[in-house]
Amino acid sequence: MIGVRPAGKDRVQVDARYEGHEQHGEASFHVDPADRRIEWAAPSGYRGWMKVDPDGAGSRLTLFLETIHGSERDYDIAATLGAIRMLVESEV
């Protein structure tokens, strides 16, 4: 992901760079502040959600990802998860 912009209620415009190619498209994106949950989905079949729950003195992040495993390689998926983990664990 290299950019995301609002595109109306529960919609975003997405810019991504993958294996040297840039792609642009639209996806759904829904935020539920009361449930502390974010959901997204792309027409390609990629979708997911994440939710933050209290956990003792801290918080617990639950992440769910689903993709149609066709041309994606296992290491590409592992790299995406690794990048998400790095961002979540960093002090921003």
C-alpha cells in the first residue's frame, strides 16, 4: 500500500505497488469505533478485519486476513504479515 483516500461512505481509493507494478482500485472500509473494529474488502477477494480488545494493563489486537490463494506466493503473504507486525509493534 502506498496510498489510501476516502471515496464516500465505507469506500476508499487504494494505490498499491506490487512486484514493481502500481495498481489503483477501490475497496470497502468500515470502522466501528464502539466495537474497536475495522473491516475491509477488495473486489479481488482480499478481505480482513482487525479488532482491539482490553488485555490486562494493555491491549490485544486480533487480525483476520482472507485472500484467494492463486498467484500470491506464501512468502508474499508472510512479508505482508511481517510488515503489519512491525507497524503494530513500533512506537508511533
